[in-house]
Amino acid sequence: MSASVNHLSERTQDSAELLEDIMPSAITLAMMLRHKKVAAWLRAELDGYQDRDAAPPYRRDLPGHIVAKSPQYGWIPAPVSDQQTQEFAHLDLTDGTKSLEKICVNSKKGDGTRLLLDADDMAILQKQINLSAELAINLSRDTYSRLLKTVRGAIYLWTQALIEKGMAGEHNHYSPEERAQVVELDTPEHFWRKAMDEIDALPMPEVRSAGFFERMFGRAS
């Protein structure tokens, strides 16, 4: 088992590299450095959060638009007020990065995905707008992309901090002395909060869209 901090940093900046392929390498590096908190955060991002309250703020209360299902026209904007949009048109994304990335890759720029409103919220809003149609939240592709870029950005910032501490190059293992040099960098919240603040300035690529054949037949292994 070997790891290269430099290579991992480069991969986070490469649009051809999917996050689902980067994450296992990042987890391996974190384990080699005994960065238990970073490894736990990466695993939670990869697998998803069972407890919504444990999800970081970049996954919480994400804004969308309310749409209604019309028998004649399909999904159309719902006749809701700004206040109702503010109250009901937001949700938490707790699924793992692999499934979120798949949604993003398989949609085009400007597209979105629909998630049905919670049953209780739907009943309340249907009564308020006097509509019996199904209601859903439409989340834009950009919302998914920004979440995934934030995770990428946090990994990138972590690797940059490691490089600044002299952890550059290929390693089969890290000595106790080397691990001690970077023990204070086992702080995932510091890096994802910094990524949230600086996401538009970081060299993170946009999540690419799959081509026609990839959407039809999947990625070549």
C-alpha cells in the first residue's frame, strides 16, 4: 500500500477524475497518517449520512423550487408564494457522494432532479394552495455540483497543507515522526469550512456531464 499526496492533489483538480475514484485513495492516505477524523469524514461522505443532524452545513437546507405534477403537462412550476418557497423548497442531501455524483454526471448543465416533498409538508402545502397534485422540490444540477466541489476542495486543501508540512512524494508508510509533524491537520471541519468559503477561488473542476454513449452504456472499466 502506497500513497502520494501530490498525486492525490492533482487528481482533485482533474475533471476526468470522478470523486468516487478519488475518495478511496484519500481514505488510504488518511489511515496511513493516522488521521482518524479525516478518514471518518471521508467515509461518511462516501457512504452517506444516516443521521441528518450529523451532515455538514454544505449538505443542509439546500434551496430548490416547488413543482407540481399536471396530468396534462407533466411537472410544472407550482403556484406558490415566495414565503412558501422559503418555507418548503429546501432539503438536506444525505446520500453518499457516489450516488450524488452519478445524478450530476448523468444530467446536463441547467438540468435538475425532482424529489417528492415530505408527506406531511406536501399535505400542508396542498391545502395552502388548494391543489391536490403531487408536489416535489426541483434541485438544480448546480446544487449537486457545488456540494461535490466542496468535498473535492476540502480534500485538495488537506493535501496542500500536508505538502507544506513536507509530506510530498510517494510513501509506502509514514514514520511516527512524520505522522507527528501533521497530527494537527486531522481536522476535516477546518478544511471543509475553508472549502465552503473559498470554493469559487479553488482550482476545482466542474463536474463533467457524461456523453451519450456513457449515459446509455455506462463507463468503461
